[in-house]
Amino acid sequence: MLLPCAQLGAKSITERDRAHWAFQPVQRVALPAGRAETIRNPIDRFVLARLQTNRLELAPRASKEQLIRRVTFDLLGLPPAPEEIDAFVKDTSASAYEKLIDRLLASPHYGERWGRHWLDLARFAETDGFEHDAVRPHSWRYRDYVINSFNTDKPYDRFIREQIAGDELFPRNPEALIATSFNLLGPDMVDSADQVQRRHNTLNDMTDTTALVFLGQTLGCARCHNHKSEPFSQRDYYQMQAFFMPAKFQRDLAVPTAAERAAHEVEMTKYNAATEAQRKQIEAIESPHRKRLHAEKLAKLSEEAQLAHQTPKDKRTVEMENQIQETAELLKITSAELVKSMPADEKARHKALSDELKKFPRPAPLPMAMALQNGKPARTFILGRGDYNDPRDEVQPGFPEILNSRGADGSFTNSALRTPRSALANWIASPDNPLTARVMVNRIWQHHFGRGIAPMPSEFGTRAEPPTHPELLDWLAGEFIARGWSIKQMHKLVLLSETYQQSSRASAQALARDPENKMFSRQNHLRLEGEAIRDSLLVISGRLNAKVGGPSVLPPIPPDITSTSKNWTPSADSADHTRRSLYIFARRNLRFPFLEVFDAPDSNLSCPERGRSTTAPQSLTLLNSDEVMSAAKATAARVMKETKSPEQQIERAFRLTIGRGPSAKEHDLTREFLAACSSRRKEAHS
């Protein structure tokens, strides 16, 4: 049954809990009346209505130079070129700004910028973390899936369904299989001595992250006991986890298109026929050693795991299947292990045959990805204090009681048992879910204004700070659903508002009555993220490699860091060193230093909001780092190449770097600086 019973792990829900704003159905809110009726964009009517009750007005509109720079960074994470600024300023048509937004939303770099925001939420990384921090060679495919989803404006409800249950809902769609990597992106102690605990850790991470990212709820606090401050019981937690319990965790699943699979089969047939003799001889040498190594590794497992592996497939229980999946990594035998176990004469023969085999070009492997696949039905129990050694009441897949409006619909229950994650995905992605649309439109608003309408973007619970404009949040959520869950349409709606286009310059009244800008009486000053700063340096210096997608790259990092870590070998192709920061290899235990100093998130956890610190190490990085020094030299060379006189150099340098020409004072100071540099050079050569 989907409704939890009043048993172990249950929690009473109060009328106050039920009345909480975030748990109410999304309503189509009426637009504010009064003077606000003269304003075309509904967003402005909501914001202005609140401002007017506090005797405030919207700030004046930002200049066109400021506006194009703001919206280009917001949508692309890159600075506009001086030529783009000029074209926008000269375009006096009423549709100039709307055309600019449309152009930016159509750019492939839009998906890179907004994909990065999503990857923060998804705790994206390309290694396992923990002591060995082993590489996950296929994780980048999820990153590219996210970029493509934003670029194609994939409806958000489809985006949700693919990530939670793409394998169940769209089994023939490789992209949907890749999407399920979302569930496996958390840290993973692959070589743990307790593989059952390892699986439970992954299930806990899936449950916690799904609730945070899509529902804005801290359900994870109910894992060991009833939530201390929210209306979630321990039973709620394990009913949610039951949706994931049957899943098989695949670290290396082939995800080809039908055409790729067919072509690969043809090529492999040719290859196998040409190399049959060599492969048979190699297998004859390897087979006894593989069996021996397998037996040695198997003997190190628990008695339960050994029994599971030794039981014929058709006689295995669900628990045995789980044991096999949990210990599969520990039984893997590498080629290096095989060769090392051979006597010298077999080693030599093996090498000769392997060298002969290499003369035949092997077809490229099929694309691989981490993914979930549905397994056999599995039992889920409430765990005493979250300990798998203390199973208590058995539970079935179900939703938190406070959010469950479906009741005990038998057909739905049966569906949940057959394809559990599909049931979960469809419930989360339903327009009837009170949280999903609200949470996502709040995230969109957050990244355009620096703070959400609801200030805690992944905490929509009863103890979270309430939204400053609840009617606006509901109206936006309703629009999001009505517009087919189109994220790009929501961008455009927000960006065309006068609220977004305001200057960040605050009036004395606004500072007095709205000091924290909770009423959005002006735009906010926001420091760029590390990725946008680094990418801007590459654009300004003319060195950005704008290639979209593909495997991650490793630019050089300072020698004092690499001397203590053997886990960072720079990419051989120097062109990869100037790719966008999004494509830098995401190692959990060694974050790219330039990005880390500017508050790159900890990828062990979902990050709904980055820190925006201002620190001395940031200043020192911008003064002394190799990244900045290389950019400065390349920018100087570019300016010299594109201009003929010192006056032109000053103008061009300012317009490239900060998007405007110098003031009179800035011009004079820069001219003096250039003269001093010229004088020092002459003295040095005299």
C-alpha cells in the first residue's frame, strides 16, 4: 500500500504541517491589481505590488552596455565581444533586447552554462572519492547529456523521468540510459570490505539526493529516526528508498544507438574470424590462471557472497543477486594480474601472441556509461538507526505521507512494484506534485538574481525561510507547467521583466527599507564563479577552444600540487588546455586549483548554492597564477596585433576586458602606466 501505516517509524502529522505553503497544490494565481495593471510583464506586477506597499519603486533600467554583459554572462557564462556590444547598443528597435535573448538561448554555450548549475546539484564528479579516488571513465557522458538537454530545451518533466527511470521508461533510448547516471554520481567506496554497507550507502545517497534536487526536501534526516523538524517519518524515508531497492548499479553499460550496435556487430564478426587462432591460443594460456585468481578472490569474500556466486543463476534468491552485484568489482581480474601470475615461458608466449593480435585493428568499443537497470523485486526494511544489520518492519514503495494524495490506489501500487522508479519519476514529474515546479522555477530565479524567491533553494520544508513573494513563486510554477515545462521560456519570461533589467544601483530609500534586497528593488551585485572567470580570461585573450562536449581534459596545474599527487597528468594536446572549465576533469580528491579558490563546490554532496566569498587567496591567484599570467600575455599580444597606437591599445584593452571604454581618469592612468613601462624597457636596454 502506498499510504504508510501507523507502525514502527511512523510520525504524526499536524494540521500546521499540512497547511505549509510548499505542500499546497500549485494554484493559478490572479495578477495583482492597482497601478501594477499598467505593467505588461506579470513578474513586474507582483514585484511592484510588494514594493509599493513599502513605498518603493523599481530601480531605473540598466544601460544597454550593462544589460548585454549581464544577460550574456547569465545565459552563457562568457563575456560579450565588443562588436556584439556595439551592435546591441546601435539597435534601437523595440525588439533589440528580445532578439539578444533569443540569440543567446540558441547558442550551444547556453547548455554549458546552465548544465554547470545542474551538475552542482547532481554532485557530478568523475572519480569515486575516498582513499583511492578511482576514475570513472564514462562519467563525462552524463555531463554531455545534461548540456544537450538544456540546449534542446528538453521539457523538465521529461528530464526528471529520464534521470530517475530512463531505463524503465525509455529502454531503447541510449540518452535516457545515460541519464540514469544521475543516481550513481555520489562517492563510492568500491573496494570496501563491507559490500552490503557499500550498497546501502549508494541507496541512501540516491534517496537523499532525489529528495533534495527535485523536491527541495531534507528527507535524508529521516534515515536513522523520524525527522526532528519536518513532517517526515523514518517509514517515509524507507518507502522512498524502496523505489530504488531493486536497481542494479552498472558502472560499464554499453549505450549504443541501434545503428552503432549493428555496425559494431558487423565489424566484430570480421575481426573475430580473422583472429580466431590467436585468441584461442591466448585463452588456453589465460584460462587456468583466471580460474585460480577467481578462486583466490572468491575465498576472501564472506560465506554468504561465496554461496551466492556458486549458486546456479536460475536458483538464486534476490538477496543472492544483490550479493553478486555488490561484490562484482572485487572479483574483477585485470590483464596485468593475469600476466603477472604466469610463469616466464607462458608470459613470453602470451606476449608473442598478443603482439600478433595487435596487428589486426580491433573495432572501436561501443560507447559506455554508468547507469541503473531494473533488477528483480527486492525487500525493503526500516533499518534501526540506519543500520542494515538491524532490519525491522518491511515496507513497500510509497511517497511521504504529507505529500501522498494518491491514497492506496491498487493499480498504482502494482505499477510501483513492477517498475518502481517509473512510478517515482511519474509522481515527481506530475503537474499535481506541489513541489517540483516550485523548486525548479525558484532555481531559475536564483541564478538570475543571486537569491531565490524562496531563499533556501533545496529546503522547502516547514522550518525553511519562507518565500519573499509566495504569489509570484506560485504564478511562475503555474506558468512553467502551462508552458510545457520549458526552461528556455521561463528564462525569457524572467529576462524580459523590468525587475531583471534594473540597475544594481540602490536609492537611499531602497537601502533603508530593503537593505538585503529581499523585495528585489534593484539587481544584485554578484561575483562571477571560478568557471566564468577562467573562461572569460580565455575569451578575452583569444585562446578559448570552443569545442562542445567529449571526454574531459586536464590542463596543467601548479607543480607543487602535482608533486604530492600522481593523479593529474596534463592532456597531451595543448588545445585541450584552453577548453571551457566545464570540461576540466572533475576529480573528487583534487579539485582544479583555480576553480577551488573561487568556491568550486564539494562534489561529494548536492550543492544548491555556491559560496561567493571574497578572500586574499583569490586576489593572489588573480595576480600570480599561471592561468592569469598566460592570459595577460596573450591579451597584450592580441591588443598589440589589433591596434596601431597607444590610444587604440588603451581603448581596445578596456573594451575587451570590461566591456566598455575607459573613463578620462582611467585613460590618463593607463597612459601613464604605459609610459612608465616604456621608460623601464629603455633603461633595461641602455
